[in-house]
Amino acid sequence: MSKGISKPALPTLTERDLREQIRDLCKLFGWQFWFCWTSLHSPRGMTDLILCRPPRLIFAELKSDTGKLTASQQEWADLLRACLGVEYYCWKPSDFQEIVSKLR
């Protein structure tokens, strides 16, 4: 690239875009996929996704690359990490290769 010409920015993936990519991976690799359409009347903090392919059970919170967990999300993360046999992840678009690896 010549000096003074900037490289175009890649489009930013939203949490919804990431969720749909993960849904596609779940179909490809045989996982059951659950997400809450709207959490309007639900207690705060529960994960965005629950994925199951026995013997594995994954709870996943989705964030933008700059997103951070709220206090209630962190509380759920700590509880889920303390449960034997349960996997908990907070995934961002930049984690996509790791996500593929975990679901393969």
C-alpha cells in the first residue's frame, strides 16, 4: 500500500451476527442450540446461549470485541464455572477460531 492510503476497515460483527455464525456451526457439528429471543421478563445475567451435544454442555455469553460483562453476568459466569461438567465461555467475534475449535 502506498503511503497516505488507508486500508478500508472491516465491518464490525454484532452480537447477533456472531450468534448466527455460532448457530450455523452448531448445525454443522451436531449441537443443540438455544437462545432467549427476549429477556424482558427474565432475571438479569443469564447467558445468551446454551449449547448441548452430550456429554458436553456449554453456556456462552456473547459480547462485541469491546464489550464487558455486567455484574450480574459475572455472577452467573462464576456460578457456572464452579459446576462440574459445565463449560462457560464469554465469546467475542475475535474469538471465532477458538469457537470453531470448541464446537468441532
